Amino acid sequence: MPLFETKRSNIFEDATWLDPLSDPPGGMPLCRDGYLKLMASHVSEVFRTGRARNLFIWGPPGTGKTVCVQYLLKEIQQHAEDIKVSVATTYVNAGRTRNPYYTLLEIVKQLGLAVPDVGWQFFRLKRAFENVLNDKAVVIAIDEVESILFKEKEPLIYYLNRQPKTTLILISNKLSQVTQLPERCLSTLQPATIKLEPYTGAEALKILKARAEHAFKPGAISNELLDTVSKATGDMADIRLGISMLLTAGQSAEQAGRPVINRKDVELALNNAERIKDLTKINVLSKRIKKRLGETIDF
């Protein structure tokens, strides 16, 4: 019996819009205008002097930190091109690069330099990066920055911050992470801190409605059920869970052969999201215990 078959969906028009990591419809993050304007006000100096105020963007998961910073970088790049100022932008997720060397390697690659994945020493990567600064300013966003703070035999943040024409945007879930930076680094970094609060139920409704209009076929989900998912999203304080709930509900209806999502589909999605939320809490607790005891514990 074949496990897969190609057939047209009765529910989805384009399910990729329900990927929590996908760009928002229209490209601009919804319900984050104030935060974006605040971020822009801090980094605008880069167009005049080549260097701006460093930023530390923080807030709980699912509050739009990454999508806001990525949109900000695109706007910086576009404005620099419009006014013919040489500014480059890079975005690196340190949770994936995992250490200072590979983080800098990814930064240098995104700046357009042909660098091998292995074989170069740290000082050679630094030299390559510094050569870029001869003719352009650089804005560097490092997401999940806490992933490299405790592995820094070579303090990358300190190094980058001391380079000319370099502006840093650091992203993390907690403000306490920035206090883990070495004292000499903090004294020169002096970031402006911006906290993103969770989306309200009304804001979640606006975001999820925009996603649903692109992801589902017309009439696949009612306004009433969309409102139910939005309220639950506001209660869970994580927009990514809301997006995931829409996907789960749609898949449930599709598996049942129905062209419309019903309440049972939404209830299934809510239960699934609650389990994910509980697993996240367990994972966070596990990491805290390990950190306190300084040893590996199996759960």
C-alpha cells in the first residue's frame, strides 16, 4: 500500500503560510509598528556616521522578536540603497551556529566573502571581517545570543563591538542574558534594551486572520473558530502556537475528508498546543536544574 499520494487539498490553498518561521503576509510584522519605529530610531545614525546604538531585543518566545529584527534589517538595506550609503546587514542565529567561530564564519559569509567552512583560524576570520569595514558599515543581528555567551574563550561580542562601523543587535528571551556578558564588554556595549510584550487576543486575531486568508481556501474556517484560536493564543502568550494551531486544525479536517474546519478540529489543535507549552516548560526547568547543579541529568 503506498503511503503517499498526490491530490488537491480541500482545506489548504498554501499551507506554507502556517509555518511559524515564514515571513508574515505582506512582509511587515503586524501589530509591531511601535516597536519597529523605536528600533529604527536607535539605528538611524548608521546612515550618517556608519555606526549606531547597539540594541538588545528581548521578550518571551513568540512575541515577534526575530521577525521584527529581520524586517528592520531589510529596511536598513533598502534605505541604504535608496540614499546610496554603503551599509551591509547580516542575521545569524547563534542557536544554530552554536559557538563564536561558526557565528563569525556565518557573518563573514553573509558579507559576501568566499570563506571555507573549515581550515581557517579565528584570527584569519577576523582579518576578513575587518577588510569589509574598509568600505562599508555593518549591522549585525545575532539571535539566541545566549547560545555563545558561555562558550567564549574568544569573546566574539566584545570583539565585534570594538570594531569601527559595526552595530550590534542582540536577541534573547531574557534580559538577564545580557548581564552574563563580561564586564569589560558591557561597559563598551551599552545597548538600548527593548522588550517585546506578548500579543493580546485582539492582536493575535489580526495576525492569524491574515495568515488564514492566505493559507486556507475561502470558507475553510469560520470567524467564530478563528476567534477561539486567537483568544487561546493570547492566553498562551505565543503567536507561534496560534499559527501552529491553525495548521493542526486544518490537517485534522483534511484527514477526515472535510472541506471545513469544525470545533473538534480546533479542540484537537488546542490540546496539542497545550502539550507543546507544557513540554517547553519542562525543558526550561530541566535546563535550569542542570545549570544549578553543573552536571548532566537525564529526564
